[in-house]
Amino acid sequence: MRIPRADAPGLTHIYGPNATVSMVSWLKWQTTPDWHAGAFVGGVWNEYKKARQYAIFMNLSVCEPTNAAIGHVSAVGGPTPGHKYCVTRACSGHGVPLDRWQCVATTYDSIAIRAYINGVLYPEPGNNPYPYPKGIYQPSSDAEGADFSIGANFVNETSGGPALIHNRFNGLMGGLAVYKQALTEDEVRIACSSAPGFNGTQ
């Protein structure tokens, strides 16, 4: 699903050196353990246009375990300087199991990125929280920025070819909430527990 940037300023106009954001999603990931592509949950993240802002991913090789929930924030839009892709991310530290409803979340307080599973932060120095006091990328115009998307994102900035839809999320999603503030761990736990029938345990 994709919402044009101009139609969703509350979601896409989260940027600048002091920007803060949180995302909470309830999902049941349904894929095979040997599936190596990333799984894009949602956010403002267009790699083809080099217009990355914030997003939640799963199943990326930048984290261990690879089925961790990943909170991404970019201050530059394009790849992290010196890298092929964006590597500024917090890793949840615990994997997201298949075929079970889970709550994954990420927060950014303009100082550090954090990733949660079921409202719990599993601390890992340098990875969760991930220090990143650089803010969120601000495009020069809406035409240069990314749309808000769920379930897949545009990639192919490095090959010179056309934009491709990739990192498809395979499964069910019960909801996705975006906050223009950095929730505390208690607030993330409360948000996760707010979904009817969700018991907040793995």
C-alpha cells in the first residue's frame, strides 16, 4: 500500500535535525526461514529516489538474528556514507517468530534509534539503542521525497536500472500506528497491549 506524499503530510513531513518518531505494528509474519529478502513493514523509505526517512524492516543481514525487527532512520536519504546501503539502524536483538502475532516497534528521539518486540527493549550496546544524533532526512520538495508505504518499498538505486518494488512483507498485518514523538518503553508496551486480543507475549 502506498499513500502519495502530498496526501499524507502528517506521515511524510517528519524530518529535520530535531525530528522524533515512533512506529508500532501488529503483524503475523508468514514466510519460510530460508527466505533471504528483507521484509518492509512500513515507513517513508524510497531507496531508488535516495529519499529514506524512517521505517521498520525485518529480516535484513545488517542485524543478528536476521529475523530481528529493525528500526531504520536516515539523515542523508541515500546510502550511509562509505556503505552500499543504509546501515543506521537499531536491531531488536530477538527474532520475530513465524506465524505468531507479534508487536514490533521502533522509536527515534533525535538522539538514538530503538527497536522493540512486544513492548520490550532488549539492550545491546551499539545496536539497541543505536546512537544517531543526526536527525531525519528532509527532501528539498515533496516531489523529491518518498511516499508513505506499507508492505514493500522501492529499491535499485545502486544498479542504475529502473525502480523495483522489493522487500515484500509476506503475512498479515493487524495495524500500523505512527507517532510524531518518541514513545518511552512503557508507552510502547501500552501501545502494543492496546490491540484487542493481543496478549503482549511471544
